[in-house]
Amino acid sequence: MDLENIIPIIIAFVTAFLLPFFLSKRKKEGHKKFEEFRRHLLGIGVGFAELDKESEQAKLGKKISRAQKSEGVFALEEKNIDFIIVTSVASQYGVNYFIEYFVKSTFHLREESLKKTKMVKKKGSLFGSKVADIIWKGDQYLAQKLNLDYELKHRLLQAGLNKFKGSILIIPERKHGYTRIKTEYNLPSPDMFYAIDSVAKYLRSGI
């Protein structure tokens, strides 16, 4: 049997047997991540209501990015954050999970469009690993506000940034009326959650 005949057989095998296996595995892992995050929110005293995957909030996540899948949605109670989506993105290297905090934003209060803004960690020394400071970069006005909020900086530095994977990315979704605060999948400490909700307060106010 030559190579040209073998390749279609291999593709058919992968499609018929391996693909459903990987999809099933991803579904189980995604549910596990969602349940883990749900229990964590309860553990740090955050009130929420679990929303259906067909809710308007879940559909909004799909509209923003078709490449990602919603693993579950939480609507928050008495917070500046409106709702949270646990998402997953599959690639040839595996599946990556993220937490996206959505904030209803009043974009019309700004003359200029809000730009993406990112928290940048700064190490204490060239060869050190400990995070000694943070700085916000991106939207000039928002970054200035966040950089001057010393309580926010203190909370973030107390939140264990050395163990916090990735960064905090603020992504405006003007078309949908929301701003996303996106992180890699991290279980936020009480200080970290407070800090993220403080950022959400600026976004909700129209900055």
C-alpha cells in the first residue's frame, strides 16, 4: 500500500476515533476548571448567580471571539464587575484557559476611544524573580489613573504576583458596550479580586 492510500486512512481514523476523544477530554477539563473557579469564588466570599450557557452574557462572549469556548458564566452581586466567563481556546499545542471579567462601560463619556491597557510586572533586580512593582501601559488617561492609585498597587503587590500567571489585560468592546478584564486562568486571592473589581470601577465610571 503506497503513501497516497495510507494518508486518507489515517485521517479517517483520527476523525472517527481520536477527535471525539479529545473533544470529550476538553469538555471534562473545561467543566473541571469551571467548577474549581465556582468553588473558589464561594471560598473568598464572592456572591454570584450561575448563568446558562445560552444566556445573553454567554452569547456576548461568542460574538466577541469565535475562537474561544465558554465553559461557564457567573453574574456577580453587588460588584463593579457585571459577570465573569471562564473560557478556553484550543490550539495545536493544547487548550489554554482564561478568566474574563466583563464590565458595563459608558464609552460615550469619552471623546477618544479607550485603548487596550496592560499591567506590566517589574522585577526587583535584573536577575531576581520577585515582582517589586507594577505599571500600567496602554490608554494614556486610564493608565495614568491606575498608576496613581497606590491602594490598587498595594493590593496587587500583596496578591502574590509571583505566582500569578501572565498579566491583566483591559480590552474595550465598544461595539457591545462592555470592557473585558482578561487574565490567564488564575484563582484570584481576595486581594487580587478586590484589585480587579477596583479596576472595573474605573471602567464603569467612564474613566
